[in-house]
Amino acid sequence: MPEQPNFSDTEIDELILNAELRTEIEPYLDESVFRVPFQHLPLRLENEFLASMLEWEVAPVEPIYRWFEPELHIPSPDSLLDEKVSQVLDDVIAKLFEKKILLDFTDHLSDRELYTLIYRDILPSREKNLKHRNNFIHWDCSGGDSDIWLRFYASDEERELWTDNYDEPLPPKQLPSHQRDLPQHPF
């Protein structure tokens, strides 16, 4: 008679959770899911993966300002004096970081310009509101402008690669005028 497998309570719980997750995620599955080699993952990691996929599928898409309790409404940039902009900006950047939103390429912007970008573009942006976000959202504050990136942020090597790939003149390299020490992803 074959020997019966002896499962621990934890293994049984993981098997039950796996069945529940697979049932819940079934309506959202497509062929891309089957590219993940589940047979090579420990059941705990498979469950974490399935739970994160399910959370992504059911998460609401809503403006970033609604991710906060209470909602994050900041004063209009036009209503603030310059010295107040800097104070409010520091607070808003810290709050965005708490929600795992990092601001990249900000040093070419004045405090008022960055504050206006947050007010006008970031806070009203509609994004998936994941309650258990593992990764950071990186907000490109250069607006994807290659001239700004090349001028202020690209390394000499990146500038050289750019010239190898594109037949365009490089802007002169400059130091950004507003050096900031913003929160960064802890590596």
C-alpha cells in the first residue's frame, strides 16, 4: 500500500489558499499567466504571486489624491507665497513617498514648478490603487523630455550612447539649479 503524504498544517493552509486564489483569479487569466513557471515555485511564492495578480486586477483606478485618508488636497500654487511653497512641497513629497511614489528628475525645476507639477499632473493622475504595493511608482518629472534628461541628468556614457544612436546634436551639459535630497527607494 502506498505511503500517504504527511502534510503540515501550514502546507494544508497553503494548498487551500492556492485553490481559493486560483478560483478567484480565473476570470482574469489569459495566456501570459501561463508563462510563469509555477511548477518551479514553492507554493508560498506562487500564492504571493497569485495574490498580487488578483489585487492588480481588482484594484480601483482612481486619482492619486484619493489614495490618502483624508484625501490629499493641497493649495493652488498661485495661492502660496514662495517661502510657503517650499514648506508645503516638503510635506507633500513625504506623503507621496509614504504611498511609494518617487519623484525622479526634479532638480531642474524650482520648488514652485515642482509643486505645480504635483498639483496639476501627479495628484489628479488616475492610477491603480494597490493596498499592498511592493514596488515604487517612479514619476518622471522631466516629462520624458530627452533634452532635459540629456542636459541635466544623463551621464557622459549615456550621452555618448545617445549620439551613437541618434543623429541629433547634444544639448550642453549643465548642473541643475535646484539640488534636492528627495526620499529614495531603499535598496
